[in-house]
Amino acid sequence: MRYAILDCYTDEPAGLGVPPYLGTYPRYLAGALSMQGHEVFYLTIDDLRLFKYYHSRAPQQRMKTNIRIRNISPNFKLIENILGTIHELIVVAGIHVPGKYLSAIPGVLPEIVSLLQDVKCRKVLTGPAGSVHGSRLEGGKHAEKADLSIFDEINENYLEINNYLKVEEYAWRGAFIVKQHPCYPDFLMAEIETGRGCKTATCSFCVEPFKKLQYRPADGVLMEIKALYELGVRNFRYGKQTCFYSYMNGDVAAIEKLLKGARELCPEIKTLHIDNVNPISVVGPKGSEITKLIVEYCTPGNVAAFGVESFDRKVVKENTLNCMPEVAYKAIKIINQYGAEKGYNGMPKFLPGINIIFGLKGESRHTNEENMLWLKRFLDEGLQLRRINIRQVAVLPGTTLGDDPKGGRELRKNKRFYWSWRKQIRKEIDLPMLRKVFPKGTILADIGMEIYDGNHTFGRQPGTYPLVVGVNKRVDLGRFYSVKITEHMLRSVTAEVLA
């Protein structure tokens, strides 16, 4: 039988599948279907948009790259035949952590439904949007509403893609699907899952506490990485987990096996990064040892994304967040101690990043004062942060916040302050921090150019939270360049091309 996987892209507290990332869901599904002897095609939401909105003829893009149709898969030339002959279409979708993306726009549920109305086959919705939590592309709002009756089945665990006994075989068998991805091979970043659920499992807005806590065995993870590497993938991130330091309950030997094993199996690896880290794990008894392993085996530009969310103690308590400000401060110092040195590509080897969420319970005008107090302390003490992510909370059903009758009250009450709070952090913290970490004249290697905006070209290195680099001229997209930083913007830098 013929199946198609339609990737509308996913973004979760633990797990990213927005190009140039390829998430786990399409790969696991491809593995499950191939084991059953089925023919499997991979399509993107961009393919469907181009086919439906533009009748397969992309409009001429004179000045600005249209990122709604930028990620066209190699299967696009066959899309009419694929959609007309498949027995089943499996839609992977769902945003639980709203973000802004350089070169892609995930599909929202109303759009997906509209695009699929006349596709005549069995349709399944899976991924985060197939859960009770739904999906929301924009922060500061409740879950999207859409009539999902066009789907014959809605199941976040379709074909048992959340069953780790099954996943260990699905993962490496589904590696072949990477060749059908629009960013393959040079720009593609493979998101690698190491575990599900959260050890602390308390944050009011988060969906991870509702997943059973479990870890994938290192041997299975490395088998998957080897299969991907043999197919030409060179960029990997241990990102689909809530805290990398907590892998196997903080087993240092197991963590070293993941890191060292990947480098030994993949001698020409280009990127090996991690993502989420709970600050309390960094300050724990094994934190420094794990940090040193990450610095030793991962590639430069690596970032530990700290889910601090707020430095306001009242907000921390009312939302049962994972750490108090003092814990985050100690964790930032530890990672700076071992990871602040610059690596061969011009990036610090390993730095912390901070996530801040506005709209949580207990928030007041005092909240941003506390955020600024601590952020200025980091800056004044010379501690480096790679980036600060700021967003408004998405209020999702099934979470503690979403099920609270008063959930979202602060979001509505303080919405008028959000942009001024955000702007203050960008101007007073982000800009001077960028100047500190990346002074003028810094040379960065391997900047892959992705989009045009007028006479400017924007790109970034493959990585977990790569720095966006703008060049004041149009250079070839899809190529890698070395650049020298000339100016600083609020969250990005301007540079001149060297080669």
C-alpha cells in the first residue's frame, strides 16, 4: 500500500521539527510503515501550499523569500500523483511552544483542514496536535479551534510511535526518509530523542508532565544516529527531552556513552548539540562533570536552554516552576566556567540560554522588574548568555494552567505591558550581551544562507540556537560562507562575507 506523511512541522517543550530540523515523528512513522512493507512518501505543508494556493507554479520572488513555500520536498514533482493514489495520509502537526522561525511557517489546524478537504483517502492526524492539548502557533492565546471531522483518526500515538519498545526499531528503519526532506543533506538537523516526560513534572503551562517518564537506551539512540549518518546526515541534536543532564536519572556514564559514542560513530560529524536543561541538574553533585563532557564531545555553538520562565519568586511558586533565581544564577556560572571559550567556528563552546514566559499565574508589573534585576546581574558580572527567548504563554487544555478556570487571567490583564517588557530586555540586555559575546571583527565559519529580504541575505550555522547573521547584499542561498561581524542588532548581527 502507498502512504504519505504530511509534515506540517512540530514544536514542543521537548522536541523541534521545524525546518531545517526534521523531527522524530516522520522518521518513526516511516520506520513503522516500511516494516509493514508499505511504500512511503514524505511531503511538507509547503508542498501542499504551493500545489493548492499557486497551482504548482511558484510566484517570482523578487525581493523577499516566501517562507510559506520555501521548504519544497523532492517529492513535489509527484505530488498530484501521490495525493491521488495513496491509501492513507498521515498528518504530523502541532505547536505547543509558539516561536518565530527564520525560514519556515508551521501549518495551523484551520489551514491544514482547508488544504485537505478534497484529498480523497483515509486521513490521520498525529503529533502534538493529535493530543488533548491541541496546538497554537501564536503565544498569548488559547488553543486553535478547527473542525477536525475530515480526519478518520486523531491519535498522538498512531502506529505506537510513543512506545519505546517499538521506537527502537522504528527509529533506525525510518532513517531513509531524510533523503526526501527539503534541507537534506547539508542544512538538515536531525532531532534525536533520548527520553519522554519530566523528572520534576510540575510547571503549570507545560504538557510534558502528562507523559510517562522514560528514557531510550543509549545503544538504540546510537544505532539511529549511525543509520542517519550513513545516509549523509551530519548535524544532530539531542533535543527531544526535557533535561539532557537528567538522562537515565543523571547517569554520567550513560551520558558519556551518548556523547562519545556519537563522535566515534560519526567521525565527520558537523554538529552535535543538546537542548533543554533544568538548572537544578547543573548545580547538582554531577552537574560539573556532565558539563565538562558536553564541552569535550559536542561541537562549538552549543546551548543549554534553561526553562527559567520567570525570576519573580511569586510566579515561580504559583506555577510550580523548576527553579528559583539563585539556582539559575549558579547554573549559569557553572556553564560559563567550562563552556565560554571560543571554538573553531567562532562560537563559544557551550553557553546557557534563558526562556522567559509572560502571562503566568501571579504575574504583576513587579515581575519584569525582577527579570531585569537578575539579567542585569548576569551582564554586570561578565556572565555570557547565548540567547534569551521571550514569549507569551500559550494556554493549552489539559495543562494545569489551561484547566484552571482563572488560567490566562494575568495574560489578559498584563498583555498591554508585554511588548514594552520585551523591548526593555532586548535593548538593555540582549544588545550589550551580543556585543560582549560576539565583538566586532569576530569571524564565524559555516554560515548557511537561507533567505532574502530585499537586498539583504540572512543565514546561520547549523545548530541548536544558531545566531542569525545578516549580510548587506544578496549572496547565493544554499551555500556556506565565512563572515566577519560588523554591527549588532537586538538579536542578530550584521557581517561581511569573507569566503
